[in-house]
Amino acid sequence: MSMNKALRTIALAATLFTAGAGAPELLTAATQTANGNSTVTVIVPDVIVLDYFTSINIGLAGKTESHGNGTYSQANISGGDQVFNGTGALTTSTLSDASSSTLNGADVTMTVKNVWAIRGFSPTGKATVSVSGPATLTKAATSSTIGVSKLQVMVDGASTATASTSISANLSGIQKVDATMGDVLMSLNFANTSLSGDYTGTITITAVTL
């Protein structure tokens, strides 16, 4: 019995030694890896930033003109007070035309440069810019007016042939350096202007993403 007990002890010790020697192999077994892909979508909305002036002040230069009209004469004047039109008397048809377009009734087109700017995002990278306003500029409490025969917008630096009441302009991003600058064209007429002073009207610039 004592011999068998000793053999069993030796066998058990051998088994434990073998198990202990194998333990490191279990700890260093190959790791397992699982991968999954996720699609990230950032939805960017339409964005538009419009810069404009709340007031646009345009001052015209004063004008002085003199026009000689030949000779005025009247013969055979009798004594006493009298009224007469001598030869060469002025009539509306004999008056000289003013040399300035602002004085002779012609339309005067003014290009007011860099008075609006747009930037932002749109699906097409473009926006429409439009302008609207009154047919006349008025002087408060008077009937004197300045006619507005044409009111248009265009991208600064473009040909005036592209000017219109509504145009397409680029939206190249939201940074200031990405802005598209633009002009306003106004054709003014002074045929019904009878007083000096301030004439006002409101124009509206509208930008819409495309």
C-alpha cells in the first residue's frame, strides 16, 4: 500500500507540472478581431449671407452755365412806359440746351459699385440676386421728383450687358474672402425736378439660394 501511494503521488506531481508548463500557451493564444463600417453624413443646409448698405447717399455737383444768345434789339420806341419783345427775345425754342445731361432731361445711368455682397452654401453653388424700388425719388412735402427709369444689379466687374433686375451670382463659401461683390445701376431723370434738396426712395436687394 505504501508503494502504490508513493507512485500515485509521483504521478500526480507529474500531472501538475505538465499542466503548469502548458498555462503560458493558453495566455498567449491569438486575439480575435471584428470590424464594422459606419457611414457618416453631415447635412449642410442652404446658407446665404447678404451684406448691404442701409443708406446710399449720392451727391450731385453744382452746375453753372452761361449761354450767349446773339443780339436783342427794338427800334422806334415811343415815349412813356411800355412793354415789348425785341428782335431776338428769348423763347423756349431759342434757349440753348444745357451741356450737362442732368440738366437737359436725358436719362443719366449711375453704376454704384460694390454696394452688396453675398456668400454661403447652396446645392448649385449659386444664388439669385434681385433689386426692386420706386419709379421716382421724392422730396418731402413737394411735387418735385427724380425719375428712376432703370434699376438693376450686376456682379462687380461684369459687363453692363449682364445687368438686370434679377441675376445669378456665385456662392463660393461662407468666409469673407469667398464673397461675390455686386453693383447697383440706376438711371435717373431730372425732367420733373424743380427744387434742390434731398430726394429719397427705398430699394430692396434680395438674395435667394438656387
